[in-house]
Amino acid sequence: MEITTVGAKHEKRKLQQSVYDAIVDGITQGEWKELDKLPSVRVMAGRMNVHRLTVLKAYQQLLEDGIVHVKYKSGYFVSASESAAADASPASHRDSRSWDYQARSLYVHRSRLSDIHRQQVDYQMSEALIDPGLLPNAYLSNHVKQVFDMYPKVLSTYSSVSGDIELRAELARYFMEKQGITVHPEELLITTGSQQAIDLISRSLVKDGDRVLIERPTYSPAIDLFVQQNVKLLPVEIAPQGYDLEQIEFLMRTEQPKLFYMNPTFQNPTGYTVPVRQRKALVELAERYQCILVEDEVYHDIYFGDPPPLPFFYYDTEGYVIHIRSFSKYVAPGLRISVLAARPELMNAIIPIKALSDNGTPLLTQKIFQHYFFSSRLQEHVAKLRIALELRKARMEKLLEATDWRWTSPGGGLNLWIELPNNVNVDELLRQCLAESIAFVPGRICDPLDRMDSWIRLSYSYISEIQLEEGIRRLIQIADRVKV
Amino acid sequence: MEITTVGAKHEKRKLQQSVYDAIVDGITQGEWKELDKLPSVRVMAGRMNVHRLTVLKAYQQLLEDGIVHVKYKSGYFVSASESAAADASPASHRDSRSWDYQARSLYVHRSRLSDIHRQQVDYQMSEALIDPGLLPNAYLSNHVKQVFDMYPKVLSTYSSVSGDIELRAELARYFMEKQGITVHPEELLITTGSQQAIDLISRSLVKDGDRVLIERPTYSPAIDLFVQQNVKLLPVEIAPQGYDLEQIEFLMRTEQPKLFYMNPTFQNPTGYTVPVRQRKALVELAERYQCILVEDEVYHDIYFGDPPPLPFFYYDTEGYVIHIRSFSKYVAPGLRISVLAARPELMNAIIPIKALSDNGTPLLTQKIFQHYFFSSRLQEHVAKLRIALELRKARMEKLLEATDWRWTSPGGGLNLWIELPNNVNVDELLRQCLAESIAFVPGRICDPLDRMDSWIRLSYSYISEIQLEEGIRRLIQIADRVKV
């Protein structure tokens, strides 16, 4: 500990008080008015010829006394006589040096999705999340408590980098029993959500200048992740009937893409599903052109009619397919458990990046997931969940029948992908909707080409049927209003 | 679902059986002997003029019947008459194409640490982990169950990217009360372990060709992470009395490093602590030369005598210090909860990378951490833990007194950093120790220059005192034996 004599401490305190007084005087005499920014700590220290720590402490004292407030990102500001709290939000102007990193500009460009999600709205149709009311919370809590009895040291143990071996063994069995897929537990990697799986793939399998095929539209954070790796993105259109395989073959032949990121089942955002014959054909193409297929199966178990086709991974004999499966999403999204399946060649490139990233997903969430995902009670839950979501989808579609909006009814998933008439400006629609507590995702965010201005994604999964009714009613009204 | 007529299915099954039979015949007739590798799926499909999926299924059937086994990474092998299980471990030779990514070679180079940790040994002195027997497991389990009652929807909710706001608010209060550090909750980011915090920093704040200062020796995964970003590492020697500030100033002036990664308190691996006056001086230097100081405080609360000096973050007024604090390590390592504190300029560059990485640490582990880290019972636990660890350290030192090995007794942390006499070959020592179920970390792994051949790190934290006694006794014996 720093040794300071009582005298020295007293001296410091006096200096600090003098800074404090100088600020209060400045405010009283009008040097700084309400909501004005105070000089930076550095400037003030120079001006008063004291150490910067002294100024910092004086400012903190002023903060505690409510005389100034901090604007996140900007500094200390004189508080208004009334509450300054409303103004304490991030300021848009920054006055100091900039750490000019690539990530920043990327984020500014793409951040609209998280900006939208951050809004607290009553009619939440932007987040493709499941209504917590549809999840078996009470049952889960009780079930989870047993996990602590079963594994008394679960909190004091690290998982291996690949993930808990018991969980991976159970998942391997699950893949075999449910889909006839043979996969060795060593070919499975537990990740903290699918987002991390895509991140690990983008960091380990592509590098600067590589070409990457990506669906258009697609899951927008995937665009961000690949852009972050400085790859060249080549969009592949996805339609209700699937891809244009000729286009894909042409791109594979002429551009030699390193991989193709796909969301082939009840695609996010469109809800479209790539049919079986295309799955087989595409695996052959991938092999011929040595292009890795990354299939991100987020909604595999959320189907309304027939179950979806078998995954691409099933048809792959040569190790060109990576399968990402999000399981926890529709039972306990808070757990953030996903699994990545890849044959050894690719897995060996991915594991080291997982080790560097976080050294393994927390063991606790894995054990909780393991012990209730494979219980029969939870499988029953998923069956009920499908029905509940299908009803919400049908309700949303019914309400939208009154409009001239166009969409293809999805066979599963959480979203409707809707084309609005040309005379509706989606940016303006979003602005006015957010002002009236309604959120949705503008299509452009999902487009690697940053167009698709007439499209929106509406999630029917998060809000109750009553809210949904009111939310859609208002959305239609606002759309009418912003027509040009 | 794929529609297949019964007839077509029957046909496929017959083909599959013929492949199966061909393999069995080949084995019977000696074409492939015990432990031989079978042809790849592709080759076999060409040879028998069938689809590869047919071969794959036949191989899977042979696998189920115990006639062949899979070597991870290598393919299908004829099983030995006796159990083939012992041989089913990763093979060292690979016969197929290589995904030649940077990560691979890096990992091969550096992987020895995780290779050592992966060994199941009786005398585990390589992992700087706390003996689960020293952690309050039963208390924790009960405590944790309350979390589910308090937050019935904790499993169905996502955390925000920065981390749970309640937890961050409590941590901000903790920093203020315990250390007089004023930090806004928006200046805190919850990460999945400290490893992730370093990863996020390396991804967001440095780029190809940047210079980075790093202690020598240091926490070896940090070396890997920065190497992964293609930076130039500039080693800074750390000694029992701290750094050589002249060396650091010279490097800052001549090389303009972007950041300095430090482990300044009970350093891993050395146990050394950077004194107060150097902390103040270094903050000034960092500011003058615009070099970000990343202080990774892993063992802050594991002190044996006086508590350690205040963190660098305390002395920073201009936002040049990033503080990483590992909290869960010594109460519930399985939770993997760390916190990163940074002023807004830097935080704004880091958050987007966290969003891309995993979109936020799981909420459940955060809530569990929050509700027991701040309980008085847990603070008592940490006090007891210090005593238990100090006793183990003393025991290890006592046992080592019989040798001519040299170390500086650390004031905290989990490790002894020991210099062996020149005539002990550490590589050979490690080899023989692992063969006798003893593990430690060879110093070279911790050295950014890949030297320090005479040093080892011994962790006294993981094994019981009885094991420690026997482990050290054997270690000394082996060291005597390998002397040249």
C-alpha cells in the first residue's frame, strides 16, 4: 500500500477542495452554464497547477454532490437545475483523440441492428427471440437445481476447450438417433452461442482477401464478422425455392471462394428452406471446388408442417461441411449453448481459436443444458412451442392480409420477411415506429449489398398475441401515414 | 424430408451390404491386416462404383459391429482382435490435404501448455488453478439455487453485450468502496474469463505490424493472442523489484508501441509485484507516449502479507489504462466471470468486438456470480483461502529448501518461479516427470523470446498438501537423475 503521512493527506485534501471550490465559483459566476462541458481533467490540472489525480477526485466529489454529471464518452458537465439524468445518455460528439480502429467504423455502419434492439419498446418485433412466457421457466429452475446436486463441483471446474465430454457424447448420440448422422464427440465443439461459432470459423478459416459466399439476405451479424476479416463477400440470392445453383457454380469456378455461409433451414430473415436435391448437389459442388459449406441451423426444430430436410452435414462424406446447431435458443436462450460439428481437418483449425478466445464455454451452462435438453419433458416442450409459434405466425399473417404487402409463408422459424410497396419509405417507417414503441428490422441491414430498401423482417416470436394484434394494427397505420 | 421409395431404399441397403461384405472379405483374405488403414471413403466409392454415402454407411456399420475403428484425424482402421480402444487416440500422421491456416502452425508451436494441462497426472503442479477442495462448493450450490427463485426467467433471457447492468453497477460500487476507483457501469464489460478480455483487446486495439510491449516472462496464452494479431512483441524484463523503467521509456520512445500487456500483481508466472512508484511513473510514460497499459489483475485478492498496491487504473486520469480483473477464479472458476474496465474511448472500440464474438456473456453465470460474490460469506471464504494457499506455498518452499534451486518467495498468487541449476535439462525433466505423473510448466513457454530454459513454474494451489509433499519429493529425485 502507498504510504502517505497524515500531513500529506491533509494537503491533498485541501488542494482537492480548492479545485472543487474553483469549479463551483466558475458555475456561480457564469463561466460555465448549465449543461456546459467542464475543462478536461488535464486542462484543469494545468490551469490550477495541481496533479491531475487531484482534479479527478474533485470532479468525482462534484459528481457525488450532483453539481456535475458525466456524459458517457464526453466528460464532466454542469448539471441542470432540474434532473440531468435524462441527458446523461451517450453524446454524439467526441472532443478527444480517436482510437481509429477498423472495428469502430464497421460497428458504426452496422450497429443499427443492436441500436434497434437496445430500444425498449412495447411492440417488439425486431428481436428474433422467443417470448419468455413460452418457455418452461418454473420447471427449468427446479430441474437446474438438481444439476448442482449431481455435480457438486460444477462451479469450481473448468470445461475442456472443446466442451464437456459427457455433453458431446450425448450430442453425438442425439445426431445419430435423430438424423442418422455419425459424428465422433471429438468432431463436436461447444460454443457460447451460434454467434461465437461463426466468429471462430471466420477467424480460423478465412483471411484477408479470401472470397466468401453469403446468402442475400442473411443474418446480419454474419456480414459484420466476415467483413471484420477483410474478405470479399459474394452474395448468393436465396428464394423460396432455394438457390440458383448455376450462379453458385459460376462463382465457385471463377472466384474460388474459401467458404459459403448458409442459413438453409427456415432461413433468417426469409424463412426459406433449401430443398433436398439442392443440398445434395451443393455438397458435390463444394467438394469439386474445395469450398467449405458452413450451415447455420438456427431454427431446425421450429417447424410447422413437415420437419425440415436433413442437414447438408448428412450428405457430406469428404469433410467440406461445418454444421452449427443452436439448441438452447428455444428452451433456454440464456444458456447460450450451441454446437459446431466439423470433420477433423477443419476442427483442428478451429479449436486453437476457441482456446485463444475463451479457453472453453463455462461448464455450468453446459451441464444444465445437458440435463434438461435430453429429458423427455423438454422434448415435449418443443412440440408445444412449435404449435404456439405457428399460432402466432398465423395471427400475424391474418392481420397483414388487409395490406398489399407481400411475403412467402414460412414453414418454420420466427420471422416473416415482407416486401412493402415502393411508396413506403422503410427508414421513415422505422423512425416513426420506434417513436411509437414498435420495433422491426429493416431489410437493408440483412443485405450484404446494403440495399433491399423495401423489405422488413417481422418477428412473431417474442410478443404475446394481444400485443401482436395491437402492434401490427399500429404498424399498418404508420405505414399508411408515411406513404409518399 | 427426402422422399425415397421402398424399392430404392432396398437397393441402397443392398449396395451398402456389398461394400460391407467386400471389406470383411478383404480383411479375411489379408488385403488389410489388423490396424491397417482402410481406403478412404472416396477411393472405396470409386473402386466399387457406388456413391460415397453408401461407402460411408457401410463403414459406419463396420464401426458399430466393431470390425473397424476410427482414428481421430485419420480414417477407418481394421480393429485388432483384442480391444482397439487403446489405439483410438489421435494419430500423429495425416494423409490428406491440409487447411494451411496460420492458427494451426501457431498452435502447434505453442500448444505445449495445453498439451501439458491435458495430461491426467497425480501431481498436478502445472495448472494455476485452485484446489476445488478449497472452494465452498456446498454453500455455493445452495446459494445458487436461490438465484433461480430470484430470477425465474434467468434462463430465458439474454444479457446485454456489456454484461448485466445490475452486476456492473455492483462492481462499480465495489471498485469505489474497496479501492477508491470511480468507474461508471458503462465503463465495465463482463467477459467470459480473463482470456476473453485479452482476446477482445488484441482484436480491437492492435493490428498487423503494431508493436506491443509484453513482460518477460509472461502468461503464455497472451503471447499466443498477440502473435495471432501479427504484432511485433517487445519483451520487457520483470524482476522482483519491478521493471526497468528506462528500458520501457526507451522502447516507448523508439518503437511507439500501441500497448503494454502487464500482469503487475503477483505476476503469473513469477509472483513479482510492480511497486507503487513504478505504477505512477508508468502511467505518466504511457500518457506521454500514447501507449495503452493493459493490466491483467488475476491474483489481486490472493495476497499473503500486505494487500497489493492500488491498480494502475487508479492512477490513470487520461484513459490510457485498461484494467482486467478476474474475480470468479478463486471462488467459482467454473463461472468464468471477469470484468474489463476501460474509459469510454477504448471501451467503444472493444464493445463491438465483444458483440461480434458472442453477443454477451451468459446471463446465468453473471447472476450467480453477482449474488454470491458480494455476500459476506464469500468474502470470508477469500480470507480463509488466502491462509490455505499461504500454507501450501510455505510447504512447497520448505520442501525445496533441500535443493540448490532459486526463487523469490512471492507475496501472493498461486505459483513459484524457480531457476534450476544449469546442469538440469528442463525438457528431459518434464518428459520424465510426465511419465511419472507429475506436471509443471517449463519456463520457456512463458518467454516471448522462447528461451529461459532453466526455469520452471510450480503451482502450489491445486494439489493437497499430502500430494504436494510426495510430488515435490519425486520431482527433486527426477531432477537429480537427469543432471548432466
